[in-house]
Amino acid sequence: MVPEHPTATAARRAPTLPVTTTVRPPGAPTSSRTPPPRPRHHETALTPGDSARYDARFASRAAGIVSSVMRDLMSLSERPDIISLAGGFPSTESFEREVFDDVIEAVARDHLAAALQYGPTEGLAELRERIVEVMAHEGARARVEDIMVTSGGQQAIDLSIRTFVNPGDTVLAEGPTYPGAVPCFTTYEAAVEHVPMDDDGLRVDLVEASLDRLAAEGRPPKLLYTIPNFHNPGGVTMSLERRERLVRIAHERELLIVEDNPYGQIRFDGDPLPSLWELDDGAGWVIYLSTFSKILAPGVRVGWVAAPAAVLRKMNLGKQAADLASSTLSQRLVVEYLRRYDWRDYVARLNGIYRSRRDAMLRALEEEMPPEAAWTRPQGGLFVWATLPDYLDTTNLLASAVDKHEVAFVPGRGAFLDGRGGNAMRLNFSGVPEPVISEGVRRLGIAVAEMTDLHRALGGLE
Amino acid sequence: MLKGGRSLEREVSLRSGANAEAALRRLGHDVLEVDVDQHLVRVLRAERPDAAFIALHGKGGEDGTVQELLEILEIPYTGPGVLACERAMDKVVAKAHFAAAGVSTPAAYAFSQDAFRELGAGEAIPDIRERLGLPLVVKPAKQGSALGITVAREAGDVPAALMNALAYDDRVLMERFVAGRELAVSVLGTSEPWALPVVEAIPRDSDFYDFEARYTPGLTDFEAPARLDDGLAQEAARVALACYSALGCRGVSRVDMIMDPDGRLWVLETNAIPGMTDTSLLPKAAEAAGLGFDEVVERILADAALGA
């Protein structure tokens, strides 16, 4: 705007600023002044120049963690005007208040002192017994002594990698792999070799090929990390034939398998398939990881590992270093819940919600995405993996999706450690109501179409 | 302290804002942090601050929009005024001003998304390539932090680079690539602007100073002051001041340039709101000048003003 009076354009100096010590704490309401908290020296002590002092001191495992465009763009998905299909959240809003009150009351009444106390590193014995029952429901036989409770499934992954992987060791994982496992791989400086998937899950034939190649290169993998059921982010499930063949390979070629199974019970279609743990039949080549995050609530942060005793002993040491023990309070809450209620009823209710949401997403994708796009049709879990033409870069697409179209997703590159996945994206359906899914996918379709049109306008490019 | 906002550089802005805000508190000022959103005008009306320190980057905060609001509310603000911000934000406009002021800037052609869609501008790419040569830098007209920038090494890379850039802005420019050293000159002041020492950014792995290299500690080495002979350092300062006044900047700005192997300086852009993160160039220049970060923040605040 051009100012109406030329004199108004003269730069006016700011008035002298009052020097006071009033400080507003972050997040405080802006409408009223709050009394100043006592100034804490360290809060304001460091200048950008001071912060540089750490650069030379960071450990190499921390140095591997970089700033990325993707991370900064992803943080924008939290904006209220944006429909985020980027989350990985289970639905928690249908958990009944009465059930929660009842469980909390039982913990407070019968176990308060113990629930507030330290617990054993391997977890509460009663919880480990219940975990054996939960596994049995999926057809995975285990004994109490096979189980160690962890702080969420994430710690189970961390302990698996920490226990086996030295810097530079090779690890096999699906391509794409779980984006949340990527920080574990980079922290322990694993060299990850991705093995592709198709509609039947991990290409087990290519696992064999990788084993041959890596053996010839003198760097056989320490382990294979796999999510056989409703892969995150892949959305596919490993077929029975492949499971059997993979366990056979593990036995013949002495390949250690870390089977991550957070979603096994979140099945809406088809029949459950046996876990790799079950097919291994106690031979000790499979370490099994799971969690209460999807069948109860992620907020309790309770997961577990099932593994042979020799492995558990080492993992126990690792867990002592990490957090000594998982929250006793959370574990007790889970125990009392499992004792009083049939967790399968709640999971059945959740699965009903997820099935409708998945259907809404698949319907919307069918209607809104250009013909060049392809996506998986998961029988369970929380995610769809969509693949766009090679010429589209989904990290850049996220910029325009967020900025212009107000929809967010997880760019595929975050699920690879070798730079692949540039034309893919992960879409979450579990955490978003159906009308929002439809609208979100509609916006996504517009964002994608804009780019495919542009590609045509640029005369097609190879 | 205006920071955050909804631009793609939100996270960078939050880091800049945190550093500047800590400095202001050390200096004894009463700081109100505002993460800029739809309540901005209401908050500013209610709080009536003596000045607004702008640590916003990118669209909205660095392009004159927030500055225009502050003009209406009559709250003096740091950094350049509305028009200078608009000129600096749009690289096409900024380059025209540089050229008019006799400052060298690499030759470039700019097109809107509609030119490709409706006028077949894609068919002119071979001509552009011929005139500007390869590699060719493809960048969004209005975007900071090197977001959406690609160095197209071969003819076949150009269309994909254009698509990348167009994801960040509706207008893109194709610019002649100048190989050389990445120099940045921060300028302070209003009536008598003066240049801080030249800082050189030396990315370790990437082929240019991209987003990762800018914000990941350890991925870029910095020389502050840059190792230049006095004549060249003075020339860099002179060029930076020429750009500063060509755009009508006040308070603070940072001029980014490349020094080619012949010692010639090519200005790429001027940043109206220079980054103040731990890895940013302005704080390094402040240290090199012997001023320190807080002193620079204080001077920027002291220059807060109104008027386009």
C-alpha cells in the first residue's frame, strides 16, 4: 500500500524501551499479565556462538541425525487448518470412561504402594503371564520366562538393534521400513539393506539373493527386521508360503529374524496367519516384538519382547541402562484391565471403526487420485502406502500440499535409508473420521493432479 | 517477538525467534512471544508492544504482509519496511533492482506455473538452456532457506527441477549457475548502513548450500571473517551496501553472493529477515565483528521503525 501522506513515510524511531524483568512463560494466556517467575540463568545463557561449542563434541551416532526439509514440513501438519493423514495414531476416543475409572480404582485400592514403587527390569510377573495369553490368542505359544516387558514397542525395537548391531553392521529390512525404526538404525549406525515387498509382503526370494550377495561381500547381515502383518508403512501382509519359506531360510542359513508385530490383532478382513515366532517353533531364530499400543492404548507405553533366554539376558542389561524398568503404574493398569475386561471386545470395536475408515480412504483414493497412482489395500493395520509416478517427488509435493491445499501425509523417503521412496507416501486412516478422510484425500488428489498436469505441460520428462 | 507462523520455514523461524528472544531477555527487555496466527492483530492490539521484533521467515512474515499490519497498528518493527520486504522476497524483482544499481547478478528467466500450463513455456526451455548454459539453477521466485532449489546438471534434469521449484511457489526462475565461494554479508543500520564482516559457508558434502547444509551442525564449515584479501572483502561490503540501498532496506538484511574463480562477485539474493539460528550466518558475522550476538540484536531493535 502507498501511504497517503508523504510525511508518514519518514522512518520513525522506536520509543525508548522500558527495562523490566517481567517475563511471560511460554504458552501462558496472552490476555493477562502473569507475575514473573524467578529468572533462570541457563534459560537465556547461550548465544548461537555458545551453542557451537557442542558441535565438535557430539557422538558420531548423534551426528547422523540431520535437519531435514521433511521434518520441518511435517511439523506443519499439526496446524489446525490442515487435515493430517500423516499421523500414526490409533483411535482412543472410544475407550469407555467407566472402564478406565474401574481399572484406576482397582489399582489405587489394591496395589497402590507397589504401583508407585520400582519394579523388576523384565516386568511384572502378572503382566508377563497376561502377555503369554495375548500371544496365545494370536496362536503364538510362549512361556512367561520368554517375555520381557518394554516401554512401548519402540523400546523393543531399540533393544533388538542395540543388543546385536555394532556400528557398520549390516541389517536387512523391508523397503520401505517402519519410519520409527529408522532412528534406531541410524543411532546404532547400522548399514541397512532394503528388501522390496509386493502384495504378498516381503520378497523372500530376494532375501535369499541378498544373503548370497552380502556373504560374497563379506558383510552378512546381523539380523532381518520385518513387520509381517499390515506393514507400516507398506500396508501389505506376508503370505503363509513366504512366512514358511522365510523361517526355513532362517534355519538353513542361520539368519536371526526380528519380527515386529504391533498390528497383528488389528485385522478387518481375512484369516489370521501364523507368526514367524510360531513357525520357528522354539528353534530360537525369531525374536518377537509387540505392544499394547494398538490393542489397548499407546499412552500406557507398554510393549514386550519374546526371545530366547540368552538374548533376554543381554536385552535386560540394555534395558537397565535405558530406563531400569518400565512404568510399574502403567504395567499394573494393564494387568488390572486385562483381568477385569475382555480386551478382544475392545479390539473388535476398534476394528469396526478402522474398517469403515479404511473403506472410506480406499473409496476416496479411487475417486480422487489420477490413474497413474497405485496404492495398497490393507486387510488390517493403520496405513495405506500410495505410489505415484516416478517423476513426482513427494517431499516437494508435501510443501504444496501443506501450503496450498492444507493436507499432509508422510513422504515415502522417511521409510528408506538409501534415498528411495521419493515417489511414495504413507496415508493414515485410523486416526481420522470418515468425512475428514474423504475431504483430505480430495485435497490430496488436487495437489497430485496439479503436478501431473504440470508434468504434461512440460512435455513429459524422463 | 513475532515468530513461527504458517510458512514452510516455520521451524527455522522458531529457532531464530528463540535465540533473539533469549538475547532480548539478557538485555533486560520485557518480551512477549507471539506465534503468529489468525489472532495476531487482536493480540497486538491488546498488548500494545513498544516494538515488534520480527523473526519470521518466508511467506507472510518476510514478504511485507506482517509489516503492513504493523504499519496499520502503528507498532514500530525491526528490519526492512513493507516495500523492501516485497522486493527482497521476490528474487525476480530483487535481481532487477540489483542490475539497475550496477550490481552483477547471474542472468535468469522467470516463468509462472500458468506460463507452462497455458502458453507452452516448456517449449522455450531448450532456448533458455542454450543462453544460460548448464548447469542451470532452478529456484522458486519466493522462498527462503534454499527450499525447492535444484542445480540441474544435465538437460534432462531441468523439467524435474522445475516441478520441484513449482511445488514451493507459482513462479520459478532459471538462473545461470555460478561456481565459486558462498559469501554472505550482513548489513546493519538505517541512515548510515554498514556491513559486518563477510562470512563464507563451505558445505562439506552437498554441491551447494542447501537446506540440510544450512541447518545441520557440522555439515557446513564457516569462515568468519572469510579469508579474502582486503580489496575483495571491501568490494563484497560495497556490493552488499549497494544491494541494501537498491532495495530500500533498513535495520538489517543479509546479502548472499558467489565469488567466482576470477574474484568477481555475483549477488544471488537479499534476505530481509536473516536467520538467527545456531547455524545461521548473521550471528557468525556478529561474532566476527567482535560485537557478539546480543549487541547485534540490540542494534536491530534500536532501529525498529515505521514507514515503508
